[in-house]
Amino acid sequence: MTNETTQNASSVPSLTAEELEKINSLSYEQARDQLIQAVQALEAGGLDLDASMRQWQVGEALAKRAQKLLDDVRSQLDAAQAEQASAGATAGTQGNL
């Protein structure tokens, strides 16, 4: 079975582009808080299989959004640290005057 066939056989629709766009516009805190709510809903039980899969898809998208934001901040911090280290290495030298 191809991936497309597998997706068509499922009764659980994927997140829409609009839903993904909305998730991808969230701040880290908003994504984290909504992810906590999604996990709590799954842990509480009582959802049918389709609703559980849907909640899982939302949770996955929220987790990816939060991780991307953390990765972006880590990259910015690494770049700033590298710049500071470079500037410190040449501080007070003739090349820096």
C-alpha cells in the first residue's frame, strides 16, 4: 500500500493547512500550554479512537512547534556566544584597533 492509499483508508483526517498555520503562529508558551491540554485529554481517556488520533495529531504538531522555537533560540544563543568569543579573542590587538 502506498502512503496515499493508507491515508485514504483512514477515517481520521489529517490536520488542515489552516490548523497547521494556526499552530505554527503560536508562541512557545501557547504551544506548550495547548500541548499540556492535549496530553491531559489523552491521559483522561474517554475519547473514541478517531478523537484520540486527532488529539494525538494536534499534540504532535504542537510539540514540533515548541521544539522549533526552542531550536531557533538555541541557534541565536550559539551565534551570540560565538560572536562574543571571537570578539574577546581579538580584544586589544592591533587587528581590532
